[in-house]
Amino acid sequence: MKEVINWLTTDFSNFLWSYVLIIMLIGIGLYFTFRTKFVQFRMIGEMFRLLGEGAASSSEKKGVSSFQAFCISTASRVGTGNLAGVALAITVGGPGSVFWMWLIALIGSASAFVEATLAQIYKVRDKDTNIFRGGPAYYMEKALKARWMGVLFAIIITITFGLAFNSVQANTITSAFNNAFGFDPVWTGLIITAVTAVIIFGGIKRIAKFAEWVVPPMAGMYILIAIYIVAKNFGELPTVFSLIFSNAFGLNEAVGGGLGAAMMYGIKRGLFSNEAGMGSAPNAAATADVSHPVKQGLIQALGVFVDTLVICSCTAFIILLSGVYKSSESDGIILTQSALSSEMGSWATIFVAIIILLFAFSSIVGNYYYGESNIEFISKNKTWLVIYRIAVIGMVMFGSLAQLATVWSLADVFMGIMAIINLIAIVLLGKIAFAALGDYMKQKKAGRNPVFHVSNIPGLKNVECWGADEKQSLKKDA
């Protein structure tokens, strides 16, 4: 067993990330970018308008608003990957890995648009809560008529996000608090576990409310600190950009193998952070109560930009400006704490501990929901959901105390397999998302608030939530 795990986390993982996923993520992202006529760039203004509209209507919605769905997915995205993951990528892959993070976000946001739009089209209404749910497993079953594929995806995402990644998030919190305050990981873990239990047993509405209240202020605080550090070191910015680009493309790096390391770690940590094309965020996107699927597709594409181009860049600039990445420290979160402390003083270690608590804990909640949605896809028996919730709570406590190098490595492998399954599905179904975008643009040009109906796309089948009854209720909301 040990030999199998070693092979999975070394040879197989390197092959997966060095060849298969780099080609698929960039190639498919470029394909979607061209087919949507650069939707992630030309409709950036519309994305912000829709986000503001969703935030304004959040309190009026009986279900989950588009803004709350955005916050759930951002809660999952904005976590360990933004602080510890970026630091780890720079330490192992060099400053050039930051460029590859940016690139995968710019290209991948088109994939995020397609998968979120598909999740909206093929969502279902939960009979118990009357709230929408959906995601890749659902469009694999309904659109591709491949339930086996959906079940496989559902199992992998539940293990990867609900269990493995939640262990990583909990471990990062206890490490940060131990470094900042000397807190015993046992007590920190018990507190995290207890609060997690209260939130996840409260259902999707409690998760949505938690994400809506926590995500915007925590991201805002971190961005303000980063802006201050960048402004304080403004004269050094050209050097930092030069370091990033020269390391990403430099001849020495290409000859020495550093270019490959920068690409692999930049794309791996970029995908771990922004999740574009991976198939996780569509589970949150499907919960939104909107009048047209493309609305949530655009909002989710914006989420990729917020995660990588804004928050990951904040961490990268803090680390590169401080110069601490040259040290031998390999623990990502402690490296980020050291970088902030060198710029802001010793209190910054405490600040990062609090920020990572908010970032990583919000990820635990967001990750949990991805598993819940997919457990319900596999089986309607509520017993499985209770077992899953208990397993999540157990893994949060386990992660608080364990050494997680192997868990992280295995999660990388599962994340890669999950991304491959989803990317195949969205390539096969991309034309449906393109048609939905065309319908949205047609209605916008006619001066209407776009409202979707199944008949808007000829030949569209197995769609539950966009029929005549649904259309009437959405018109009222609009």
C-alpha cells in the first residue's frame, strides 16, 4: 500500500500535472475563450453589475441569491491556496510560478463561465428545502446521459473537498495559531470542529448566510494590507514584475528545469486556489436563484479573477517584496506570516493567524457543501448525508493534529482526476453554454432583462427548472 501511495504522489502525480492537465487546462481554456469571443474580458463590466444586483437582492430572495452563491464558491476558493499555497508555489517553483497562476486564471475563467452556466441549466429543485442544487454530476447525467460518470465525479469530489482538503484547511488553521499564539492544536481543533458541526448541520441557507457575512470583509481586510505594503514598496514593483517574468520564461530556468517547475507548481496551486474548470464551483453556482443561467456563469467567472488576480497576487507581492521566499522555510503559512511580519511588524503574525482562520474556515464550510450536493446526487437516503457530516467533522479534527504531506499529495492527485472528468464533460457540452450566451446577448441587445426558458435553445432536453411554471416565477423575481 505504501508503495502504491508513493507512486500515486510522485510519478503519477508528476505525469498528471506536468503533461495531461497543463495541456487540457490551457487548451480547453483557450478553446472556450475563442468560442465565447473572450467573454471573460469583454463582459467584465456586466459581471460587476450582476454581482451588485445580486448583493442588493440578497435579503429579498427566499432561496439562495446569486451573490450568496458567489460567496459560497469564493469561500471555498479563498482559503489555504491563497496564503499557504502561493507561498509554497514560490518556494518550490520560484517567482515565475506567479505568472502561470495568472495565466491559468485569465484562460480558466472562460472554463469557469461554461461549467457554471451548464450547472445552472441542469440544476434541480430539492423537494425538502425547495432550494436549487446541481453541478457536474447533474449535467453529466442529464445532458450526457452518463450517470456512471456523474457518480464517479460525485465520489471523487466528496473525498477530495469534503474530506481531504478540509483536513488541509484545518491543519493550516492550527499551524497558524500555534505559530502566532502558541495554542495547543488539540484545543484549536476542538473549537474548529464544534463550530463546523453547528454550521453544516444547519443546512445550505445557514452556509450561504455564513459565507455572505464572512467572505467580503475578510477578503477586503487582506487586500487593504497588501495595498499598503505595495504602496510602501512602490519603487520595488518593477523589480518584482521583472523577477516574475524572467523566472517564468528565463533561459536559465528553461535549461535547468526551473521553467517546468514554475509551470507545474504555478498551474497546480493556481487550480487549487481558483478551481477554474475543476468542477467544484459549479456546485455552488447551481444553488443561485437567477432569471438566466448566463448571469451566474458571468459571476462565477469573476470569482476566478477575484481569487487569483487579486487575492493570490496580494500574497505573492507580500512574499516577493519581503524576500523571505529565499529562506529555507517550506511551511507555506509560516512563510506568509514571516513575510508580513518583516513588512508590518510582529503583530502581523497574529493578523495572518486570524485571516487564515477566516479564509480556511470559510473553505471548510464551502468544501463541505460540495460534498453534500454530490452525496444527494448519489443517494436520496438522508442517512448517507448524516454519515458524511460526521465524517467531515472527524476529518476536521484529524487534520488539526496530523502531519498532512501525504494527504495533500493524494488530494492533488484526486483533484487532477476530478478536473479531467469535468473538462471532458464541459467540452462535450460547451455548445449548450455558447447557445445560452447567445440567447442572453440577444435579449440584452433588445433592452430586456434576460429570462431563460428551455425553448430558448432548440433541442434542449432533460432540463427540470426552466419550464413554463419556473419561467413565470422568475419573471416575477426579475
